[in-house]
Amino acid sequence: MTKDQELGITVDKEKNVSEWFTQAVTKAELAEYAPMKGFMIIEPYGMKIWENIKENFNEMIEDEVDNASFPSLIPESLLEKEKDIVEGFDPEVAWVTEAGKDGELEEKLAVRPTSESMIAPYMSKKIRSYRDLPFRVNQWCNIVRWEATDTRPFLRTREFLWQEGHTAHRNNEKAHKEVMKRLNQYEKLYEEFLAIPVLKGKKPEHDKFPGAEVTMTVEALMPSGRSIQSGTSHNLGQQFAKAFDIEYEDENQENNYCYTCSWGLSTRSIGPLALAHGDSQGLVLPPRIAPIQAVIVPIFQEESKEEVLDYCRELEDELKGIRTEIDREDHRSPGYKFNKWELKGVPLRIEIGPNEAEDREVTLVRRDNRDKKIVKLEEAGQKVEGTLEEIHEDLYQNLLDYRDKHIHEAVSYEEILEKIEEEKGYVKAPWCGREECEAEVKDEIHAEIVMVPLEDEELEGENCAICGNKAIKNAYFAKTY
Ligand SMILES: [Zn+2]
């Protein structure tokens, strides 16, 4: 903690979630505001979470996808080759127009808002024949998008970190398979590591990624009742292949355009991690992603100090393989330390005093529900591991229960508005597929269609809840972050 930071959060999460979020991420030292508006500094504690996400996701994709690094600047002429990318990102692109001694550049350079326009020409160079397909590459990098609306650490920032995977395939079927595979990996990452259940779906036509044929999304419902887009996977069809000449020669020596995909997950994912699990005391980090899984807090008087600290080290040995830390800050009271680690969301606290040392026991306190139990030193490793698993399961289950209770159905415009406003969460309603119908809801209550579920059949004989014309699919309406 820096000296001018008050330790605790001063608002109730329930009462003012927006202020709570800002205090939680800054006081827990995940991020700090940067000198420029809309930018953030990701602090070491926040970066460790991102690195854990990165490590787990790399493990999921590494058998098929290698990491590479592409320039952060993209020449205007390349960005302009695919018209939808230009139109889609134009209002958010930051440009470099001057550099070095010579001053003004002959061609201005875009700070990448996404890298299709840089990676597509690379693919065009590398792909020759059908034997080069599928072609896959991923990069972990920073992205700049000049957001006009109010920015907030992690949730909406002008610069963020992400991974962007780019792939090329022989046909649309294989491209679709790729898109679904990566979407399923995002689902797995959220559910198995971040303990956040997600819904998988398709974005409406008018809300697709610029240049994409299809955009798939994973959506997570936050306890505030708002949905957050948590990762997207795009089938780009042949748009980019045609704009950048990504061709391959097939078995009959004929040239064909490839089908390309891109898929991304960003540091925005740390926003829902805080929002979904946190409480008024601070963060509650799911154990598999927490930088520190168990914090050991020694409690001693001067005369018992040595004995207690020795015992803590013994315990640390028992906890090999679990990410632990001993809080050695001598000048702080146990109460202060408890508050600090609660704020930082460490899933499990282990209290060690002279009594524990003497009885060869340890006291475990869960961050999420504050359950306390005393276990023997020799079984501490196993018990801590088991408790961390339980915490993960409980965090996940709580959100799943909440989400399942917050998928409402509506058949009229009034009902959509009423249920979103009063009952929060998602409202599932038959929809004709037209943007105008979504716009009516958006204008009235700032809710939008976050996705069309994948598993649902096409509707027959039902009418759009908004315009009354023939409905095609059910759409999920919600307020969003
Ligand atoms: Zn309609």
C-alpha cells in the first residue's frame, strides 16, 4: 500500500457498484490511472493475473498455434485495403504522422486497433499450397482504440493487452470449425480458471466485427445484472483473403482464396473477475488464477516471534506447489493484515499464532464465505488444496445460480423493457433480425442484443416482440458494460 491510500473500500458494492469497482481495482493494486485520459497502468499484482490467464490459454492452444510478434504500427495503405476495417475502426484509430529528424512521414501509420491488416499480407507471403493449411499464428500484444465514452480500468480503456489469433483455411467449413474451437476454449478459460459461467452465441449482423461474416461471443452476466462481452471469435470468410491475396494452390494446381479467422481475448477479462466475485471488502479471486492462493499471516508477540516464524516456514514446505506468501510486515497489526489480504482477494488466509505452533495445527479462513477450520500441520497441504478447489466450485456455482435465475422471457416490447429494468439480467425474446427493432429498445433503456444463442432452432410461427413481423430467432437483450 502506498502511503496516501486508504486501506479499505469506502462504499458498499450493492449500493454503488461503479464506485466500488474503481476503488477495488486501484486499492487492491491491480491497476492505476495513467497520466493520459483513458489509459491505465497494470500494476504487478494485476499483471500476475494476466500472466496466469496467458499461461493457461497458451497451454490450450499450443499444440496447434505458435506465438509471433507483429509491428504495432500499420501503414494507412494496408489498413485501407479492407474497407470494413477502415470504416469500423476509423473513429478509434490513433495515427503517427511525425517521427525522427525528418519530421512528417510520407505515409501516416496507424497504431494498431487490431492486426488483420498486418498479418494478412504476411499470410499471403507464407501460404503457397494446400499443404500450408491450416495456417495459424497468435500474438500477445497491446492494442489502441481511441474510445470516446467514459473509460474505466480494464472494462474500457484506450489501450489494452490481448491475444489475437489469426488463421487461414481451405474452406468455410474448416474456418467455422476453427471459430467454434476457439470460442469453446474461451468458455473453458472462463469457467475452469476464472470461475465465471458464460453463454455462447452469435452477434447480430449489425454488430459483427468489421469485415467478418460471423462473430461469435462469450457473454458473462455480472451480479449488477449487466452482461459483459468476454471474448470473440470471427469467421472472416474470404473478405481479407481477397483484399490481401491470400491464395493457395490446391491438388489440381488451381489457385483458391483462403478463408480466414481471427479470435481475441483481452485484459478486459480482469474486469468481470473483479465485478463477478468481489464483495464490499474487496476482491475475491478464484484460486486457479490468483497470484497468491494462500497467504500465511503470523501472529506473535516479541517473545513468540521466532517460534511462530519458524513454524510458518515449516508450513510453507508442506504447501509446496501452492502459491503462498508469508506476510512478514512486522509493524502491522494482524487486523490490518487481514483487511489488506481480504482487499486483495487472496482466496485463503492461514493464521499462525503461538497456539497453532504449539499444537502443530493451522487455522484456515476462506475469503469468499469466511468459513474457518483448524487442521493438522501434516495434512495442511492436502486440506489447503481441497479448500481451494471448493472455493472455485462455490464461486462458479453461485454465479451460475444467479445467471440461471436471470434469464427471463418476453413476447412484447413493453415486457422486454419492464423485465430488463425490474428483474435485471437477460431477456430472451423472439426477434425478426432487424437492427431497427433493437434500436427501439436501445433508445429507451440502453439495453441491446448481446447475442443470439447457438443451440436454438429457427423459430416458426412466432412474431418479433418489437415489430410483430415474422421472428427468425430468439435474441438475448441485456444492459452491457
Ligand atoms: Zn422486429
